[in-house]
Amino acid sequence: MVNDVPESDHFDLHFQGRDVHEHFQFYFRQHWIRLLKPFVVTLLWSIIIAASCAFIFFRLGVKDSASRHGILVTCFAIFTAIHLSFLLRFYTYFLYVIVITDKRVHRIKKTLFSVDDHQTIDLWTFQDIHKWQHGPIQNLLGFGSLIMEAQETILKVHFVPRIGRIYARLSHLREAAREKMTSIRRP
Amino acid sequence: MVSAWIIVGVVIVTLELILWMVFHRKVEGLSFPRETDESLFRFFTVTRLRLVAILHTLFLLAVFILSSSFLW
């Protein structure tokens, strides 16, 4: 999610779970392909409802006005429910954010009504960062999964956009965090 | 027919408003500078999403008003 005001100098941002000593680096949401399936499903259902209405009203013909009103309101209620559920899915897409600071990776996952998760993992504890890009679609569109392994925790992030670039930035930040940690520990 | 338009209109606007208010409350803590966004889809800001919500409401209202004008 992006604010509307230009914020070039706002790199010390406050977000849920942020430590005062960590500095914000970048963030990302999942690839837009995540919204493709709900969009196609909504489109298909809309076409089915419109075609059903056209068939009932123009082919079969409904003479009784009460029945006509009832059918129309029912069809519209289903149409509205489908569109609102897509809107819900659309909003939820913007509530799943991965935030990277100079010290940690934050996975913030919320839904409108039920989920409010926040998983945090220290960058210097990463033993491995795996990049997964399988299949022609993932390679063509440049997305995939990142699996970050720490000592006792694994953080999996799927549908990562610009995965090559994000992987490189994460690896660089991990090295910087390790160097920083080593210099602190050195007497 | 006008009373049906009013009832349906109030229901749709209320539902859209509830969804937007809940979304806005939740997204408040997730606003970051545009230049730090590594996502592919950078078009949507809070203002643009509000516009999407308004357009979506108008779309649903227009669909009901047009279809009921022909078929009521």
C-alpha cells in the first residue's frame, strides 16, 4: 500500500511490530497473478447470471409481475454477493505485505474480518535463502517463492514479484546484518 | 420501482461503506513510500482505492437501476 504524498525522506517509518533501532528498506506485496483467479471467477459468474436473466425474461417470459420482481431481485442479490466477495478478496490482497528492514523481515498478513498475523525473523539468523521458480508462467512473469531458513524457523513467502531482484537485495542485506552482528560481538 | 431503487441503493452503499471502513482501518499501519515498493502493481494508492470503491458502488447501482428499468 502506498500513501499519496511523496515521502522520499520517510525511511524510518512506524509500522506494527517495528523495533526503534531498525531502519526500513523496502516492501512488497504478492504478484498480481494472485488476483487473476478471483477476477476470472467473478467475470464468469457475472456472465452466467446475465445469461440466465436474459433466458428467463426474454426466452421463457414471465407474465406475473410479482414473480418478475422476485427473480430480478434474487439474480441481483447473487450478482452483488459475487462482486462484494471479489472486493473483499481485492482488499485482502493489499493487506498482505512483506516488509524488509536492515535487521528483520516482517510478514504482515491481515484479512478484513478474521486474520491479523505478524511473523518476524532476524536477517542475520538466516542460514539459507531459497529461491523457487518452477514452470514457464513463473519464469515468464518473474515471480516465485522465497524460503528463508533460520535456526528454528522457516519463513515461506509465495508469489514474490521481481524475485531475482528481491532475492539479491535480501542476500545483500543478510550479509550486511551478519557483518554488523559480528562487529558488535567482537571485543 | 423508486422505493425498490432506494432500498437496494441503501443496502449496497451500506455494505460498501462497511467494507471500506474496515479496510481503511486495517491498512492505516501499512502505508509506505512509493519508491520503496518492489511490487509489480504500484498503481493503487489509498486515494485510488477509495475511487475504486466508489466506482464499484456506482457500477452495482447502475446495473440494478438499468436492469430494473427494463424488466420491472
